[in-house]
Amino acid sequence: MLNEEVRKIMSKDPIVANPESSIKEVSELMTEYKLQQLPVVENGKLIGLITSFDLWKNTMSEDEAMSRKVRQVMNTNVLVIAPKDKVGTAAELFIDKRFKTLPVVNLNNDLKGVITAFDVIKHVFKKEYPTPILYKDVLEK
């Protein structure tokens, strides 16, 4: 189960941020979809990651939230994983580095998806308990 490829369990069409969007726009997007991190993509290429912490620490006023761009506050030193890397590798990175989300990119740095710590937990859980009692998959919008 941890030896399977990341591409089998990753989210293949993640919500992404535009580097020219305002902090306010991205904050609203993250709130709407209940996300704590978003890959920042330009022309299909991953160029960074923005987190709720980045938004919090870089926004002091409404004016600042409107005028500052994602490009100004995003993290550009982003740890990534490849589609063919193993789920166990992702789990190890989540444990060791305390990440919650890993962008999945190919050799050309094209964003192919994201994998979260929750994706790994859910994958392992479903292998052990194919028909869980206490939860069900629900698509929220």
C-alpha cells in the first residue's frame, strides 16, 4: 500500500493560485474551499506554494491584502514529489519535514497534482478497512 505510486492517490486537478492574484483573492479562494495551502502556477509550471500562514503573516490591513500579490509572499523553495514516487516516500516527507501538502510535478516542473497527508492516511485506512463505519466520502463544494 505504501509502495504504490503517488499518482494513484493524488488529487489530479488541484485548485491553484495565480502569482498575480491579490492576497485577498487567494484568501477568499482558500476559505471557500477550506484549503491551507495552494500551489502557485504560471503557464502550467509550479513556481511556488502559498499557505494560510503566509497570508496571515503578510497581511496587516485590507489595503495591503488588496495591493500585495501572491508572487510577493509565496514560498519559492518548495519540496515536490514525482508522480511515480511511492506513497511511502510522501508519508516519510510528511512525518520528517512536517509538510501537509506536496505538489506533484513531472521532470519539466509541470504541476500534475497534489498529495496531502490526509490522502496518505485515507489510502492506508481504506486498504485496511474497505467499508468503514464512521465516515463516508462526501464531495463538498
